[in-house]
Amino acid sequence: MQMSPNLNHRAEYDEKGDVILPKEIEAIEEIEEQNERQATNYKLKTPDVPLWETIEEDTPLLEFSKRPPVVVWRELRGKLVTVTGGIVSEGGRQYGASWRDGQTLAVRIRETSRKGLKNTWAFLTQPVWVPGRGNKPKQYSRGTLFLLDVVRFGGTFAFLFTGLFVAMNYQSFWDIAKSRIDPLQEARLDRDLAAEAAGTLADKLKRVPSLTVSGRTQGDLLSMLPDVGPPVSTLIIPKLGLNVPIVLPPTDSLLKEDWKKLEEDIQASLHDGVVHYPGTARPGQAGNFFITGHSSYFPWDSGKYKSVFARLSQLEPGDEYWVFYGGDKFRYVIKEKKEVRPSDVTVLDQPMNKRLSTLMTCTPVGTTLRRLILEAQEVDPITASALSVGEHGRRDEAPKVRVEMLPI
């Protein structure tokens, strides 16, 4: 068959090798011509014309701008209410679902716990036969055997710990035990301290070559002598029978605010007695005369005062102690007894309108868990009345007697 030459066979192949029919070619060419016309019309528009004038009148944006404000506000409010309601509704559904899931989980946990307790109880009550005396079997429950093992282990541990603790602090516990065993020790201590003080004055009197005792009793001569204090600062607690040196550590570390070195200086000074805490007031001054000492310390330590304050807890408000400082005697009466945390530094406060003193040690004995604090008021050595700042005691007002004026 011979094809007519007038027929337009425009079938072509595309890039992929597919055959394109004439009708499809015409449609493609028509689309391309339409796109070219639209591009030409866009280029012919005047550039100075504002963009909004090129938008047809039926554009939604233009219609929106022409609406009254009241209508716009109503539409916005309606949309806001709709969106908010949807959020609240969705949130309620979510919380409701979470609540239902939580209830289901709680039921499962309860059932699992109940089942676990039931199985545990069954295990603990399960009978076990163990050999007894004479290889006779004896029946126990697993729970009973567990409790017996706990008691054995706990008792052994407690016994070993108690023994080690007492051995580490034997000196302090021995001092406390001795005071409990002999109830008359306190009265004898007061008498012995008084006798010791009288003997010291008598010895000093005998060494004065210009004095004789002819025609006068020794008591008369002693009564006319002024108070004589020891050459070193001393703390005397009659109720406990303590006569302890007071040591003042170096103050260089305090001035430099080197707290680690200050603690080392205090610990070194505790080997020689009780410590007058650096930076606190001296006896007779306004402020707080602060004294600290060991209640117990390592048995291998070389210090002689490891248990000096082991019995400090036996003091109560109303008891008193004396301080000889710089040759003068100061008397203090305990007003308050308390325990504080080791980090409580308010006990070192220095009130400028009072004359106070504080005794401090660690408690319970052998531990550093708490601090035992005894706060005392300075009183007149003779009348025991509280002394205010700047006030002198009756002893200071007594007439001075020169040695040559004493009777012979």
C-alpha cells in the first residue's frame, strides 16, 4: 500500500524513545504558545503601577480589607473561640485517656504487689527441717531462720563495735564510771580543792621573812592576805574536781584567716590543757570567754588531757566554775546547757553588753556528732551577783593592805 504524499505524518519520538502522535504534539505546542503569551502580557505591564491595583476586585484579600471592623472582629473572635474550644476539648480527651491509663496501671500494680506478697509469705512460711541436738531434725520456717540469722549477725556486729568503741575511749568512760560508783566523791572534791587553796596560801605566807605568827593564828594572817592566783591561767570546776591549764594558741593563722592552720594550732594546744579560743574575749571583758576541750581522743595520742571534759555533761545550770587569768580570779555561774550542730558558729558570738563564758566539748563521748555547750555568766567572786560591763567586784573595792601593815 502506497501512502499519499499529502498526508502529514508528524509522529515523532521523545527523549525516552516513545512515539508521540500528531494530536499530542499539537496540544503540547498549544500549551507552549499560551505560556509565551502570558509571559509577554506580564512583561508589558507598567512597573510603576502598585501591586494591589493589579489584583482583581474579587480577590479575597481586597474583600477582607473592605469589610467593616465589627464584622472582622466577630469573625476573628469566632475563629478564636473555635480554636480554643478545640484545644480544650483535645486536652480534655488526652487527660481523660491518661487518667484511664493510670487507673489501669494502678490496678495492675496492686494485683502484682498482692501476688508478690502472697508468694513471699508462702516462701517465708515454708517449713524447713534442720538438724538439732543429737542430730534430731527440727522444723523451722524460712522466715524464722532468716530472723535468727539477722539476730546472730547483728548481735555479733554490735558486740564487736561496742567493744572497739569502748576500747578507743576507755579513759573517758572510766572517768565517768568512777564518778557514778562513788556518790561522795563530789563532796570530797570540793573539800580537797578548798584545802589545796588554803595550803597554797599558807606556803606562800611562810616564805615571807618579815612575817611571824607569834600572837596571831594562821587563819587570821591568811584572811588579811590578798587573793593569790596560780602563775598560769587555770580553769577550776569544783563539781568535777578539775584543775586544768588554759592554753592560748597562736593568733597568726586567725589574722591571716587560714582556718586550716588555726584548727591545727587548736588541736596542738589541746595536748597541754583546755584552749581559750582565739579571737574571743578574755575574762573580765565584755564578750564571750570561750573555752573548749576534749571529751575523748585517740588512746595512742601523747596528750595528757584527752578526757578532760568527759564529765562536762554532769554540770547543770546553777553550778559554777572559776578561772584564774593573769593572777586574778573570775567566777562564773552556768545559766544554760544545750547541744548544737558542729557547724553552728553562733556559739562564738561576742555580745558587747554582757560578760559571758562558754565551755564546749564533743558529745556523745567518743563522737563528733554534736557539741555540748554550757553558757555561764560572770559573777562577783564574793557576792555571786551578776557583773555588768565595766563593773568591778567587791574584791576590787577592798582596801589594799601592804605587807608591813600586817600584825606581827
